[in-house]
Amino acid sequence: MSDYFRRLLGVSPSAGKGEIKKAYHSLARQNHPDLYGEQEKDLQEIKMMALNEAYASLMKLGDLETGLDIQGEGRGAPGSAAA
């Protein structure tokens, strides 16, 4: 699924969180529903939902890969006892 999200945001498989964030913000500015007329607004809302899901998933995946939990605190080395 992360490959799909990376393609949606137009980033490479090796892209870091900074590159993902930059791509997301660029696409969000281009596709925001408020920039479009009533006829295109529904389609743009769907596109924004997909972009939001891709961004959130990839950023969460990045946190898991770097060993950060939801609060941004390190969990320590694998196999070590958490304090």
C-alpha cells in the first residue's frame, strides 16, 4: 500500500519525511477544493481525501521505521527493555 501512496504523492521509495511533506503540501495547494468551482469541487474533495490518507500513512510509517511512537518518543533498540 505504501507504494501506491508514494506514487500518489509522486515521491520515490527512498523519500524521507521531508520530501514526502514537501510533495504533499505542493499537491494540497494545487488540488484544494476551495480553488475550484462547484462542478469540480466534489472531485477535488475526493482527491484531497486520498492525498491526506497517503500523507498520514506515510508519515506514520516513517515514525514506525525510525522507532518513534505516537508521542515522538524513542522506544529504544529492538529487544531492549523499555524504561
